[in-house]
Amino acid sequence: MARMHGHAGWFLAGAMLLGVAQLAAGAPACAERQFPQADIPSFWKGRVEDVEAAVAAVKRGRTSTLCRTPGGRPVYLVEYGRRVEFAHTANYGSAAGAGDPGYYARKPADAPPIVFFVGPVHGQEMEGIVGMVNLLRVAETGNDWRDRPWPALRANLDRCRVLIAPLPNPDGRARCCYDSFVGIPADEMSRIGQGTRKDGTLYHWPGVKQRHPMTGDVGILGAYFNDAGINLMHDEFFEPMAEETKVLLAVARSEAPDLILLLHSHGQPPAILPTTYVPRYQKEIAAKFAEGLMERYRHASLPAGKAPVPAEDGLKYPPPSFNLTSALHHVCGGVAMLFECPHGLKEPKYAQVTHDQILDIQLMLYEELLDFALRALPPRPKAE
């Protein structure tokens, strides 16, 4: 993957200049905490430097730097398992147009499942960063950072081709002044995550998506965004503005993963959200996986959401967005899913979870996904 490192493109250069200009103009790089955060356990490793240390400690896998962000920070990829070489004569869209996606990626019969984990693209959603750092620890040692063994997860890591981008948005994470939102009010999470206008009012979700790139009327640049104000979930996918977006799409395009999982966080119980603008059979696969995952959570006395119901997109106006999850599917044909983990926010209406429970939610997710890839992932439908 080192071949992706280097060429930043005209927009990245412009974005870096924009970031420098914003700092020179006195735009705040980080907000200050308005609430004391809970004591952070030693296993809760969700800072940029924790990712750096986890990547540096990889010995059983391979590491590479995919790109540099507008803030000059590296975006890493960690690979476990042998690379799958496959016959390739067309891009995915052209192969689908030819009536056989195999023209894009015809894998050998003995190819292991290929699973691509995409860490949080929103910098305040550090639960997935903690999960990724602990996943790397399991891959290397068999234990998480609590020193708890995960033998099934480790075994399944050894049976799959696993790609891990632990932190695609280090810029946003570096600007987030909290290491955890357990016990923090939702408005404070929104202030840090989605940012504020110059007058101090909150953008909130989904209003934060009304302005993109996030420039101009900005008091606090939310951790949603990289230092150039790009929300990677809603980049311009036919001509990406962020180099981070380009390299994530490039990994999917070159590896043809069977399963792609994007890690996000919210206030509610854990959930797999519907992926829009993908084939019906893929929505059914995602729903099947989600049903098993939620049952695992309930059995462990953890909060659990509902599986997505496969449905046609765009029956009502306005239509749902075509986002990064959708785009990753369309460059490789893999089943792309978005997972939402609870923050553990203060308000009782939200899922009340501890740091230990959040890490269990994350590691169970990874274990279930790899098990699903090995046990239950159906073959791609044959052309009729």
C-alpha cells in the first residue's frame, strides 16, 4: 500500500494552505473542556499518540502510511494475512455493466475473506479508536489492553485478510479536548464534535451538514472535520476533496474486500445503520449480520439496537445521502456497513454504558464480523 503515499493533489495542497491561513488568522485549533471528564482507564487508548504507538508496535502484520492530512498527520493502514491476488480486467462499475462483477475481481477458490475496518472519520467518536487500538493489541498478543484474552477473535484474525485503517481523521481527533464522553452532556459533545458558529451557537446534527466544507462562520471547528473543514463521510466522491477519502477508496478498490465496516458513535444503543444506494441482497446480508450482533449484545447484558430493515431508497423526499459507506461499496462491490457505538452520554434517554462495556461492544463487534465472514457470508450472486 505504500504506493498510495506521496501525491497529495491540488486540493490537498490548497487545503493545507487553508489550514495554515486559519491558524494564522487565529481560528481556534482546540476548544476547552466545559465539564470534567470521567477518570480514564489505562486500557482506554483513543488519542492520536495511542494510534501511533499501536501501529509502531505491529510485528505480525504490515504497516504503511496512506497519506498525510491537511494538518500534516499520517493516516495509517495495518494489514494482516496474505494479500489476495485476483484476475482483474475492469473496474467494478464496468464489470457490473458487463453482467459479471468477476471481471473486476475474480478471486481464487482458496482466497480467505477480506475484511476492511475503517476507524472513525469523526474525531470526537473516539470509542472506535479505542476499539481499533485494542484490536491491534489482540492481533499482536491475543489479549486486549485490559489483558483479557480474545482467543476466537485472534483465531479469526489469523484466518482472514484483515485491513485496518485505525484513524482516518487524526486532525479532528487532535482537536478534540475530551478523551471520553462517558457522563458528559450531549450538548457538550455536540459543541466539540459538530462545532459552533462565531457567535457560539451550536451547529448540532444534522444542521452541521448544511455547510461543507466547514469554513466561514466557524467559532470552533468541530472534530467531525479535518483541518481543512472536510467531513469525510460527505466528501465529493466523484472528485474527492480530501486525500484521506481518496486513499480509503483506493484501499477498497485495490483489495476488493468482502466486508467493510465503518466505525461511528452516537447517543443511542449500538446499531448497524442502513447503507443507502446498494443492491437489495447486500442490505439483506447487513441485516442478517446485525441480527446476530444484537443478539450477542443482549446475551451479554449490553444495550442493543434493532437490525436495519432492507428497503428501497428514495421513496420520500428529500432522498437519503450517498455517503462514504455507499461510495466504498461502489468502488469494490463489498458489503459496506456503518456501526454506531454509544458514547455513554449523561442524559438518561441515551444508552448508559461504562468504558469497560464500550470496549466489550467494540471487540464483540469485530469478533462477530470476522466470524460472519468465515461462517455465514454467502457467495456473490452469479450472473443470470
